[in-house]
Amino acid sequence: MQLSACRLAGLTALAVLLPGAAPPREGSLEDALQSIKPDAILQHIKVLASDEYEGRGPGTPGEDKTIAYLTGQLRAMGLKPGNPDGTFVQNVPLVGFQATRVAGSFRAGGKTIALEFPKNFVAMPGRAGEQPKVEDSEVVFVGYGVVASEYGWDDFKGLDVRGKTLLMLVGDPPVPDPHDSSKLDPAMFKGRAMTYYGRWTYKYEIAAKLGASAAILVHEDGPAGYPFSVVQGSWSRENFDIVSSGSVAPAPAVPIKGWIDSPTAKALCLAASQDLAALKSSAVRRDFRPLVLNARAHFDIEVKARQVQSHNVSAMLEGSDPALKNQYVVYTAHWDHLGIDPNLKGDQIYNGAADNASGVAAVLEIARAFTHIRPIPKRSLLFLFVTAEEKGLLGSKYYASAPLYPLEQTLADINLDVINLWGQTSDLISIGMGQSTLDDLLVDVARARGRTVGPDAEPEKGYYYRSDHFEFAKQGVPALDPKSGRQYIDKPADYAKQKQDEYTEKNYHKVSDEVKPDWDLSGAAEDLKAILEVGYRVAEGDRFPEWKPDSEFRARREAMLGAGRR
């Protein structure tokens, strides 16, 4: 995608004045909803995903251009600066680090299993800036590495793993249904749906808590939800972490965290006189016990580091009710993508048009529409564009740890990350459906417009734990992650799966994620109407949204709000 500098400047200046983006007359909610137009959404995407924005990498000139564009748009809408200090930005102190040397190997049964970075192995320090080295570390297969008292599950069984290298599987233990072994037990780890125990981030957290020296995950496309090439692309380039401060304490970290591909894991187990398939089968039982392999691990990582001052961007529509305006509904989208990779031949820019210029465009259009609703909603709306999602949800993590406004006064987070690009659907999807009463609101709003809401078709991929709303949920704030539906109007029944699979295979985290000539944002516009109305109802409602009784986040919210408060 190429835009001249002059052309880009013109687009930036005129973005809020394009046909279809003209502000509605101030009036009803319905007036505001009908003002959301496909062309306006697309124009934001074209600017943000242009080559001039250099893939929107944190700590690059692309960040500077992105921050300038967002603040210019928000200011033009008449929104107040979201930071109480009078600015549109929240500084997010990061440290960027990139490996200059990654060496690793296993010694098992008299054989050396070579690890070639990034061909079959990726790794990085658990804490930014450190130069970790692990020598002659005993390797222990710990199954899925899960400790979950609510399920009576412990993959460690009291084994002291301090100083050891843990070989771990990705995903939740797929426990068979005792009545039908062809199905998963619905009472264990939510059956087919992934819990946080299945996410790779949890695996490293438990390894750090138990004092392991290294945690190496076995990559498989199904449980991970993406091919090994995605891991290679992300982990072999510059990564980031939050600089610890008084407001953000450092979390425990395993010294070395990494991945190996499945063939390498099989070779390691074979050299250690084990069979990976048999080990996986044993790991789906409660009585699984960790197995010390006849293997030793060696890792040596050297990195270069730099301090980066990145930014979240925020704007406020202050509520009209003096008694309620200090309560907040938050809309989030991450503005960052993967920047430029100078090592690539040909195209080197990760434009990130779908991921996530599209989500940013969506929140900008929702914000614009909200400014013309009269009367203004009772509670305040915060529009938050966060940094470094692609590096581990760091911008939202920082906000949730050092919020601009109290989380106990934050009613909900509604997150937009890759919107509908392929036409109108009769339905919407709620990732993690059933977690909170926000889903009930979305169902009501959709029903009133002749649409339905369904759950994620691939709950085993754990999407609820993979975007910025999750950092709010972890702190207890009810969070909604709405997505494009799967029932495309006047399209074949498998059209949604076809387009999603095509995107994942050809464009996800690739330089080819650019604006496509066949995009149809008419469905996105309809989706945004529903998503805006959910936020409006929360802002106008008489009670806080709540987690459902079986949600893993309910206890945190109740503790935050105190007994009896709603």
C-alpha cells in the first residue's frame, strides 16, 4: 500500500470531513447510530495502515505519527483530554530488548538435540535487559503445567522444580468425558473452551512462581491457535516489557521462556527414551505425575536493550449526571502493530490494517457518534487507545495497574480488535460469551435490531485471554469482546470460516495485512451500532454490570466493590 506524503497529509486533515463521516445533528441515540458509515471507518484504516505510519511500532516514528493522528481526531471531535493532567496521553515506560545471541541445546540419552533459533526454537529473557544463562539444567515434563484447586488438579504434585527446565504443553488438559471418551468432560476446564490455565502466559507465570530456571512450551497449531511462524515472527524481533515503578511492581519471571516446535519436542523425548504422544496421553489425568527426563538443557541468551517512552491515548466524554459522572465506561483498541522488519526482502512493513487499524477506526467512529447524543449519557465515556498489545497486552496492563480513573468506578471495558471486513451478518459473536451481564445487554440490543448473538466458534483457542479487555477482566472489571458474526447474508454457510482461515493463514501478523480491494465494511457499521448502544445502556443504567456466578473473575470484582454494593 503506497500513499504519497502530500496525499497522507490531506487524508489526515480531512478524515472527519469525508462523505459519510459528517457529524449527525445533535439529537437522539438513533440519530447517532445512523451516522456510523462504512466509508468513514475505512478512511481511518487507510491512513493508519499506510506505509507512512511504518507499521505503528512502539518507540518508532510510526508511533509518533499514530499518536498525532489520534489526538488530532479526538480533539476535533470536541472530546476532553482523557488524562486528568490535561493531556490526551498516558506515558507508558517500556524497555525494548532484542536478542543478539540465542543458543540452546538438550543433551539426552547420549545425544545432543540442537536448537536453531528461530527455525525450531525461540526464547527470550523472562525479564527485560537480563542476560540469562542456564547450564546443565534437569528437564522435567510437567504436562500442561496447571495448578487449579477448583478442579482438583496439580501437575507438579509437590515436586521441587527450582533450577529445572520445564517442558510444558499448551492449552488446558483435554480431560475426556467419563461417559463418552470422544468428548471432553464439560465439568473440567470448561470443556472445549480454553481457560486462562491454557494460555501460554499462565505457563510462564506458574514456572516463575515455582522457581524454575526455564520454561519451554511445545508448539502445536491447534492448541496454540496459530502456526509456529507467528511465534517465530514475534519472538525473533524486538520485544518489550513495562519498566517497573512505584505504581507497577515487577512480576515474578522465569529466567528463560521459550518455545520449540513439535518435531523437536518429539526428538527430545525419543532421545530420552520417551514417546511424546504417550506423555501427552498421561497428562490428561488427575493422577498425572511430573516426569524427570533423562535430559539436560543448556541456554545462553544475550540481548541489547533500550528505554522507550510509549503512550496510551485517551479522551473523555464527561457524563451529564453530577452524581454519576465519576463512573466510567471504557472503550479500548490497541493502536500498535509490528513495525518494520529490515531483514525481510521486498515489503518490510507490517501495516496491520485489520489488526488493529480496524479496531482503532471503530472506536474513533463510536466516539464521534457519542459526542452528538443529547442528552449526554449520565456516566462518563473513556476512549482508550493502548500501546504494545502485540508485545503482551502491555499498554492495557499498564493502564489496569496504574489507571487514570479508579477501576472500582469503572463499570465495563468494551474492546475492539479486528472488526468485520467482509459484509453484513445476521448475527454477532461475543468472545467468552456467558462471562458477564454485558452479554445479556448485547443480546437485547441485537434482538431489537433483528439479529442474534452467539458464542465463539473456536473457544479452544482462548481468544478471551488474548486481547486488551483481558487486563481489565483480570483486575475484576467486566469486559466485553464483541466480534463479527458468522452468518453472512447472501453468502455460503461456510463463508465466515473460509474468510477467517484465509486471514489467519495469509495475513495474520504478516506484511500482507493491508487494506484489500474487496473489503465490505457495511457489516462493520451495523456491528458498531450495536456495540455503541451496549455502552450507552451501561452509561445510562441503574446498576453495575456483573460477572456471572461461574466466571473466574467474579471474586476479584466482589472484593473490589465490597459486599452488597452494586
